[in-house]
Amino acid sequence: MDAHDAIARRVSTRQFRPEPVPRYAIERLLAAAVRAPNHKLTEPWRFVVLTGGAKRLYAELRRAHRAKKFAEGDPAGATSAEKHHREALETPAFVVVLCARSDDAVRREEDYGAAMMAIENLLVAATADGFGTALHTGGIMENPELRALVRAGDGFRIVAIVSLGYPAAPEEPKRRTTAAELTTWLD
């Protein structure tokens, strides 16, 4: 599959087959990630791969984080928390993407952009290699227990968490607005 096909076929996968993703396959995806453009070659990204016990700890953190979004005793909260916990346990691997923090506002934005481009490289490469992925962001990124789990020191922020595995079933890409509808040409 070429890059254009992989980009067109990429979807957010929520259900995975149970078999683990081989380490060499994850290393190949990370090798693609670090080829992302980054201003002045700052290479601001770091990656933490969660499998096994680390993945189970993350699943617990995800359940607790989700439960906090609901009033105590709300049955919908318990249902949602358990769903997020189960999905995390059923995901073969997670790639946590960290980005260096800079005191310089311009560099901070450039580094964040570079980390997001590294993630896109990883997502496209995963699709090309037959894996499914989903990108997760949000409030859990600042959770102190998650930061401790992935050893994110003060000099790094968690940018995103990528679910990774073999898709349980093929999925069709969702409709997107065409580039022509979103483009203005100036001459």
C-alpha cells in the first residue's frame, strides 16, 4: 500500500483482535514517526510503549478518569468507565507520545507541531502495515498517575496516546469534506 492509499484508508479503530503486536513491528512504526519534520532538528518527541502490566495499569487509570466525568452513583458513569476499561484491556498496545516542553513560546508550538507530525507518520505507517490505530487526547494527559506511569518528567508533556493492534474487522473510512471544498487558490 502506498502512502496515498494508507492516508485514504486510515480510520480510528476501536476493536482489535487479541494477538499482540510484535515488538519489531512497533519499532518499525516508531522509525517512521521519527522521520517527521522538526524545526532545527529538535527531535522533541519521546515514546513509551505500554503492553502487559503497564497496559493494565493504564486501563485502571482510564476507568477512574472516565468515572470522574459523572456524578457519583450515576449508573451511566459506571457503564462508561467499564467500557473504557474493557477497551483498554482489549487493545494490544498503546504508544504514549511525549513532547519536550520549552520556555520559548515559538519553539513550544514548533515542537508540538513536530510531535503531531510524528504521530501522523506513525498512524499512516501503521495503516500501511495492516494495523489499526486510534488517537486519544484529553484531560487524562495531565493525570499525575499516568505521568508517573510513563515516566514523563517535568520537561515533557503527554501529547497523545495511540491505540495499536490488528483491527477486529475491516472498517470503511468515513466521508470527509473534499480538499477542493476547503481550498482557496490565490494567484
